[in-house]
Amino acid sequence: MSVRAEFDDWAADGRDKGMEERHWHTAKHALSRMPIEEGDTILDLGCGSGYAGRALRETADAGLVYGLDGSPAMARNARSYTDDPAVAYVVGDFDALPFADDSVDHVWSMEAFYYASNPDHTIEEVARILRPGGTFYCAVNYYEENVHSHEWQERIDVQMTRWSTDEYRAAFREGGLHVAAQDLIPDREIEIPPADAFPTDEWDSREAMAERYRTYGTLLTVGVAP
Ligand code: SAH
């Protein structure tokens, strides 16, 4: 199934908002670290409901914010949640970002980068459009060390890239970005039921669920354009 078909379905049954709620637990911590200055132009890659761009307008004085998504239905939903004229949602693909060289101050992406059909090329694209000193905040919950995420590939037809923390660093460098920071952001908000509630529909044991959220959480890799 294409990215478009898959995520158009998700948007149609409201999964854009479900993801927003879950991802916000860790996304807000990563977003608050972005070195945004007043008036900066921001791009959100794979924006889903578009919450990240709206938050950066509200909290960080971002200037223009673009959310790019391969699913027209996602972009349409995102548009419907705001009337801020400085926020634009565009349909596009990670393969060819519709932005000029050196035209974006900072790029954000949450739980989307690993769907790129050619992730190495997407990093080159990000490096191309970023102004010197601009950053790429790339947050993922699906990565090699997070063993509890591996089964996600079975639930979706779009091919996913499962890199390790080291592979993210190496690929950023290969694609033309310096690596300024990398760390795991735990999800301390999701409620983990007491031991006697396990197994649940999703989790065999309390330990596994705790490891997934509290130990691994979200992998954030921060690239900087030279
Ligand atoms: N960032 C949002 C959405 C994550 S879901 C959040 O945190 O909730 C991943 C999103 O990336 C989907 O909306 C999907 O349509 C988009 N996407 C996946 N592959 C893409 C690609 N190759 N080009 C553009 N968008 C893509």
C-alpha cells in the first residue's frame, strides 16, 4: 500500500488525533529544546495532525510554519485545526522536498522519518534546504534498540527503516549534517497498570511495557547544517 493510501485511511478514522495525543508525551520535550528565534521558518516532515507546527507558533514565536505530509487527508485534517495564516500544510514526499536551498531555519519530524523510501536521500534533502546552522530535530519511537517497536512493521504495508542510534548518527553525517545531540526521551506520562493487570491485550508483562516507554521512549537525533 502507498503512504498516501495508508495514511489517508488513518486520517479518515481520526488516527491523526490519536497519534498526536500519544506522541505529545515526548514530542513536547524535544520541541521545547529547538533553538528557534523569533520569525524563523520551520518545516514539520510528516506532520500528521500538524500539532507540532501549531505548538511552535504558540510557544516559540516561529514565523512561517510548514507541515508537509504525503497524505492529502492528513494535510486537510491539519488545516482544519487552525486558522493561523502563518501555518501552511502541503502535500509532498520526503524524496523531494518542495523548498529552495538554504530556505528553512529548522526542520522537525516525529514518528515519520523512517517511512522515507530513501532515508539517506531525505537527510541530504534536509541538509540542502536548511540554512547554515539550521537544525534537524528527528524523533522516532521505531528504532533498533527499542525491541518492543520491531513488530510495528507487521501492522503496516509501508516499508520502514529500523536504524540503531549509531546508524542515525552515521547517516546524518553521511548526508551532510553534524550531529549536535542524541538521546532517549522517556515517556513518563503513559499510565503503566499494576503488575496484576498483565498480560494485557498489548503487553505480556509490566516489565516489557515499562522498558518500552520509560527506558527507551523516543530517540531524538539532532543534526546541524554546516
Ligand atoms: N508527526 C505526526 C504524524 C506521525 S505519522 C505525529 O507525531 O503524530 C507519520 C506521518 O508521516 C503520516 O501522516 C504519513 O502520511 C507521513 N509520511 C509517511 N511517509 C511519508 C513520505 N514518504 N512523505 C511524506 N509524508 C510521509
